[in-house]
Amino acid sequence: MFGKRGSEAKPASPRSKAAAPAPSSAAAAPAKSEHVEQNYEPVADTRDQGRSEQYFDIKTSVFGALIETIDLAQMARLDSDSAREEIRDIVSEIIALKNIVLSIAEQEDLLDDICNDVLGYGPLEPLLARDDIADIMVNGAEKTYIETSGKVFLTNVRFRDNGQLMNICQRIVSQVGRRVDESSPICDARLPDGSRVNVIAPPLAIDGPTLTIRKFKKDKLTLDQLVKFGSISPEGAQILKIIGKVRCNVVISGGTGSGKTTLLNCMTNYIENDERIVTCEDAAELQLQQPHVVRLETRPPNLEGEGQITMTDLVKNCLRMRPERIIVGEVRGFEAFDLLQAMNTGHDGSMGTLHANSPREALSRLEAMITMGGFNLPARTIREMIVGSVDVIIQASRLRDGSRRITHVTEVLGMEGDVITTQDLFVYEIKGEDANGNLIGQHRSTGIGRPNFWERARYYNEESNLAAALDAASEKSAY
């Protein structure tokens, strides 16, 4: 169907999305495999190592002839596989009629590229098919960067022109009922798999449309997998599981790209299946597996500037929906007040993320967001509200070697005068770096044997598991 990525492809199409193999696969056409491998290495000039100008001229000519030939309305009624095969047949006929001389590999590349242009997301398809890419950053038609393994590389991917890139951006955002054009040049959206999309178009983006995609892995990560990656110690992961089970109110803080949403998804794995969960997000990207989940999403204003639904509106409304837990994808404004109110009035186990570089900064940001909302409350009152609402702050960080680590698991204890008091349960200490520039560190228990949520753990019959995890962490840290 037009505007959506194909679900599967026929075997004859080695570069189509669903059939795209990993780079190590030798079953695909050699030229294609080589091209894809190049896409993930830093390059000095995309034109020199990418396809030739002649290839793009041929593709433009064939694509124009295809658009004049096909009936888009009739094609839209076909399923993805049938439409792809129909387009491949027509393109093959056009190539024959125009007497275009191409090798078999080049013709397969051309067929797949044009199918992706018509049915999918064009040159982005090979990147979207890869599961090891965290971010795709398109800076106009000529430059596309990716982030993989925590590092950013320039790729050979390019678009025919800024018009093609803009059409793909409009195709993406229209799927979730949004628009991007000169009158509304900034847009947040999502792909069908939940990947986060941001588009900023001319005249705000001077060098052409800028598209940023935060990709999600096809297989949802778990805390056990984060342990294997070294993001948290086994004992720390056990503590996080208990925090999720015993309905502590959790704030996950971190910088951009530090893994806040991934960690939030991991934490929600330990919510009981009989709980009613309401999520509030700007672009729906959380992947909760529980059966009773209600997903809410904000809405931008229409052409007349009306009809906007903000995060504050969603959080206020979800309080009337009998939620047992409220999960806010990202707290960035006045909704912080309503979320804290919800946490403090019977919605234990609520969670949210925010941008901050340390647990102490996270508390300051919560206070600042409430103050900016125009609530004429004394600073002490706001801090008392935070203390009464937030139980645990989990700090996620992306280190300078590209690795992501959970650097703090911190409890919010109370007030001493006008200052909020906290205590760290776990911290990540950097010991040095190896010969390859990778940081060497260790998750260390601070030796707290009875955290502030001990009674809550006892209420949920988790105190023995909590004690065992804390004892094991303390013993390991002693060596």
C-alpha cells in the first residue's frame, strides 16, 4: 500500500526491506552486498564512492516514465507484494523500451530503488532494514548520517533532490495524521514500528529538509540483556526489577540518546498483567506488553491554529480514566505538576523520563518545570511535593566512547531544611580506558542495606529478594 513500508518481498528482490539480509550474508547479489557494506563506513565523499551520476539520471528518467504509466488509484488497492511485483514488471518494460543498458545487478538495484520510492521510504529503506542503527540523520538530499555502536558515520545514501526527500517526509508524517509544509515546518511523528521521527523543513532548515529518525530495535530489550551489554550489574538489574514490581514512583533521567526510553520499556516489563496502564506521549513509541494498556498521544494545532492537545491535557484527562499506573514518555513542561499530583494521589508505580545530567539536576528540572507553569507556590512546597511523589531516580548516560550505562540508582529520602535529601544505591565508577579507547568501569553498591522503599518491598513480599540483591552487591563491591 502506498506510503507504507512493504511487509515482505519476493525472493527475486534481494534488496527489498523484509528480505534484506545482514551485511555478512553472501546470498544476495554481490554488487548490492558491497554497496550496503559501504553505507556503514565513514566516507570522505558520497559521490565518489556511491553510485554514479549516470545511474541517478537513468533512475530519474525511468521513474518519470513510470509515474506517467501507472494508475495510482488502482495501485493503491493492491497489497504490498502485488504492487511491488506490478511496479517491477512495468519498470522492466520501460528499461527495454528505452534501450537502457544495465548489468543484472544494476537493474536489480534500479528495480528495488524505484519500488522503494513508490511504495516505501525510498533511499532510507536499506537503513531502516538494519537493526544495528540507532539514529538516521538526513541533512538535505546530499548527506545522510547514521549512528551505530554509539558513533556517527556519513553514508553513501542520497536522494534525487530535496523534492523527493520532502515527499518522503510528508509520507511519513501523514500516516499519523500530521503534516509538514512551509506553514507548519516542524513536525514530530513516528513510523509504524514506533520509531521516533522529527522533520524540520524549509524555510527553517536552510539547506533542505532535515529528517531525524530514532530507530527502535525489532526485538525489545530486557534488563537481562542490558546486563549482558554492561549497562547495569546483575545485582543492580535485580534491584530495578524489584523497584518496578513494588510500584515505586520512578523518574528516569538522562541526556539525549542515553537510552531513557529503552530503559523505561525495560522497567515496564515487571508491571503485573492485571494493572490498567495509561501512557501519554508526544509520539507514541513505548512498547508495553501488558494486555490492559491505553495509549494517548498529543496533537498539534490545525491550519487555523486550533485543536491542539498538549501533554498537560492528556495527563489531566487520564486521571479520569481509572489508571493504576500513569507513564509519561517524556516530561518537559507543565505536565510535571499533574504527574506529581497523580503519583501522590493513589497512582503508585507511575513513571516518566526527563532530560537531566544527574539525579540532583533531575530534581531541579522538575521544580523549574512546575515554576514555569505559572503555579504560584513557594519553593519549599514544590520540593515537598516532589519528595512525596518521587521514590527513585534512575540516571542513564551515554559515555564518551559511545557506550550507554546506568550511572546512578538514587532514592529520594526527604527534606533537610529547604534541601531535598537523596541517597545513591548504585553508582558507576570509571576506572580508565583500554587501548582501543573504550572506557573501563564498574557498577558499585554504596553499601545501603535497608533502602527507603524496604517497607514497600515487604508489603509486596519482595523483601527477601531485595535483601539478597543488596547483600550480593555489597560483597562484590568489597573486593
